[in-house]
Amino acid sequence: MDFALFLFVASLGTGLVWVWDKFIGAPQRARVAEGDGPAKESRIVEYSKAFFPVILLVFILRSFVVEPFRIPSGSMLPSLHVGDFILVSKFSYGLRLPIVNAKMFDTSSPSRGDVMVFRFPHDESINFIKRVVGLPGDHIVYENKKLYINGKAIAQSPVGDYAFQEGRKRNVVGHQLVESLDDEGHEILVDTAKPNSRMEFHVPEGHFFVMGDNRDYSNDSRYWGFVPETLIIGKAFFIWFSWDSASGGGVDWSRIAKVIN
């Protein structure tokens, strides 16, 4: 079951029990107490009254303010590591109704360079995280590890080699670059040992083109298409915890409390 749906059902159920007890259960106990001594609340009523405000608060915060996610793969290296726990702003691109994800009103739209969480278009039960590269109406070309947007080559500057593990502990050494989208720099990885053919796309209205920062090890818009605006969850902005699973486990203190660029 979707966790948002679980929270909704739990808050609705405990809330109904709380309302029933306030207007029916409690008055009945009071009448019983007048004649036969004090009447105890049932366990269901007791637990519902205790948990209802907590569940409701979590549901509201998770639906309209921030939602936590865990990074499961290396597709966003070096920006995000496997085991990073991140926070996603739920209001950066407009407030949406929980569960149905229908937008109530706009606040802003995704910009090039934003790290965005969204529901995978081919299986909406799965959440993906990628970087926004193309906006509605953009012409995108990816060729020889370089990105071209509307005929303009996106600047890249080398940083050095970057070693990481791919798949079943296979060691890979990629080239780390700083790429600038709309004058905002972010780091990417490319593996020159993996060739790529020219890829060309036109982003339709109401859709976005996304790519992973680990360009040769990312399943993104180059392979499955565009992200509809209706499937956007929010903007990733903060790493609040990190578990260094790539090195066998342990807290990676160096990554905690980092802002996501």
C-alpha cells in the first residue's frame, strides 16, 4: 500500500473513533459512572485518541511540506550517494492533493538544474530522482557525452577521475566534470569507455526531460521518455542523513546536513 494512502486511512480511522467517542462514547460512560462507578475507555478508543493527532500531523507535513526519501542507486553520483536520506519540498512546484496528486495551485515550475523527484511514468508506484535538463518546448541533443539545449552547447569543465562501484561491486573509474545549466554548476560523471550515439529529443508541452548525473549509468528520459507535469512530487533540497552502504555500512558524517545543488 502507498504510504500516503496508509497515513490517510489511519488518520481517518483514528479521527472517526475520536469523534465517535467525543459525542457518543464519552457521554455514555459519564451516564454509567453516575450509577455504577467509573467506566473505562476501550483500548481502541484510548489508542485512537493518543495516535490521531500524531498521525494527522505526519500526514499533513508529508503531503504539503516535506517528504523523506532514500537514494537507492548510484544514478545521481557524485551529487547523491547510495544511502543518502534526503528531504523533498512538496510545495516548490505547487501544492497538490495527496494520493491523487492533483495540483491545487501553482507556486513555480521546475527549472533546469533542479533535482526533482517524480513518479516513474511507466510504473507510478515507483519514485525516481533525476536532474531537470529540458523544459517544455526545448530541443535536446546528447552526443559524445555532451549536452546541447536549443542549439547551445552546455559548458563542461574537468575536475578529475572519480572511482565508484557499479552493480555487483564492479569498480568503475569515471571522469568528473562540472556542467553549467543556466549558469548553475553541478557535478556529473561520464565513462569514456562506454560509447554513445547521437540522441535527439523535442520536449512536449507539459513535460520535462530529466537525466541522472552519472550519465552512463542512469535510466532516464533518454531511454523511457519525458516526465509529465502531473507526476512531479517535489524538489530535493537537503541531505539529513547518510548510511555508507557502498563501504559496508556506517554513518557517513561528511554528507549529513548538505544542501543539494
